[in-house]
Amino acid sequence: MKVNYQQAREFLERINNKDNVAIITHNDMDGLCSGMLFRNFCIQKGCKFSVFFLNYGVNKISDFDLGKFNKILVSDLSPGLISGELDSMSDKKILYVDHHQEDTNFPISEDILELRTTSEGYIPSSRTCFELTGKENKDIQWISVVGVLGDMGHLYEINKEFLEKFYKDSGKSFEICLDATKKLNSVIIYFSPKTEEAFEKFIELKSIEDVSQLSEYSKEVAEEFMRLGSDFARNHRVFGKIIYFEIESKFTGIKSALVTSLCSERSENVFVFVSSKDNGNGISARNASKKYDVSRILKKCAEGLKNSSAGGHKSAAGAFIMKEDLDKFKENLAKIKLEEYKIK
């Protein structure tokens, strides 16, 4: 059931020390920051809680043991990842906060309270989680700010007032916050796929100034970025305006950050990066110009492939395919006519 901010807040206010809450979120910056805000909210409420991280193509909600929880908070997960997954939990009360595109192929159960911000514009979930829990999280608003920056939310006008008010009130500039964002993202990449270990490093932080203590992880990740940049220059392939690259790195979580960085330099192109996972291939797609719907492109290329999934935002999306289907995926990608995927 669709709810507004007030109704979502009323749900949260009813959480008390008798509840056991499962927090389920994405394993990227926006997801971890959303999880941090919900975690601190639960601490303030005095309830029991646990945090679970979902990695596209690697795990799913039904993999988690949620039997002991009576309430569930879900954030920053696209409809295709949760649709049907929570339907069997009619004995639990669930709030779902998200900013991905709605998908008629993946309807959300009426039993789930759904706060979707898509109609308002591109609002990362970490901002929404803060706006829902600001009373309890007023001392850690910086967590929501780095979450917004980590999800490229500063490129969208709708987040300008939210961010600039924080800069003014806190005395922390955009540059300071962006530097903290990059360091925290390096922590996620360094520990990936063990997101729980990265999250423990987040928990230790008492202020944005403390982020500098995590610089040791940034250095090693930065060196890998430089190596991959050289590898990309030598080995990427071009299908018209689509740039395709297969990543090989000891850091399994570096693909998304690398493609985001490179696509900003060539905004007219669509970038599609692939990295190997234990049970298949993870795919990230970006288009910095926001002219082409990369979510639709990935869905088309993965169409008919066994155990595949695809979704996300129009300008930033992800997919998962089996290893044996990579050649077919590339064939489909080479046939894509970008003009058919222009965003209206």
C-alpha cells in the first residue's frame, strides 16, 4: 500500500522496545547510509535489531533468516529484488522505502507499506531515511549527506536545497563531504563482498572528521583504480556509442565506482561494465547525459537469458547473468539501437 511521509513516520513511531526489527538494504553507499540511519533509529527506540545487506545477483531476501523479527525496514532496493520476496511474511509489519523506478512486472504486495519517492524526482534513499528519522538522527545528518553524494544525488536539482542547508548549518563544505564520500566508498570496495565488515567500520565513526581514519583503505583502492584505468584504455570495446569493458580485479565491488567515474568524462556514451562473480556476471551500466534509459537497455539484453535479472534507474542500472550467457549478452548489446532507448 502506497503511503506518504507522515504515514511512514507513524509506522516508525510505533516501534518500541518489545519489537525485533530486521533492516534490509543495498550493499552500496546509499544502502549502507540508509542502514546506518535506521540502525541508529532502532538504538534510540531501544528495540532489538539486525542489519542485512543484499548484493544484486548474489543473494536475495529469502536467503535471510527472518523468523524471529516482527517488523522489517527495507531501503534502497529496486522492486524487482523484493517483489514476491516478502509476500509470504504476512505475520510481519513491513515498511519499504525506495527511489527506483516502479515496474509493472514486479508489483509490490498491498500488505507492504511502500514509501516511493520516484514521482518527486531522484531522491536517494539515505535522504528519505533521514527525513523520516531526523528527530532521532539529528546528530548524524552527515551520514545521509554522504549517502546522497555517493548515489550522485548532488547532480539533481531536487537535492540542492537539502545539501546546501547542511553545508551552511554544519560548516562542512561540499568538498569536505565529497572527500569523505570517496573514502567511505573505498571502504565498501575494499571489503566487498563482505559488506558487514565495511559496515562495522562505518559504525565506529562518531563524526565526519573521523572518516580520515579510514585512509589506509583508500590508498590501495586508488592504486587499483589507476591500474584498471590503464586496462580500460587498452581493452574496452565499442558498439556505436556503447562502450563495453570486462573488469578483472581483486576488489569485487570496484566495478560500479569505476564505470561511474569514467562515464562522467564521456557523457554522450553509454557505458556497460562486466565483472565476474562466483555464480555469474555482475553488470553495471551508466549514461551521464541522462539521454538513454540504461535500465531498459540491460533488460533487453538480458531478455530470455536463464536466471538473469536487470533493473535500476534510467541513467544508472545493474544486471546479473549466468557466465555461459555472456557471449549472448554481448551479441544483444551490439544490436542495440540507442535511438530506441532515448528518455522522453
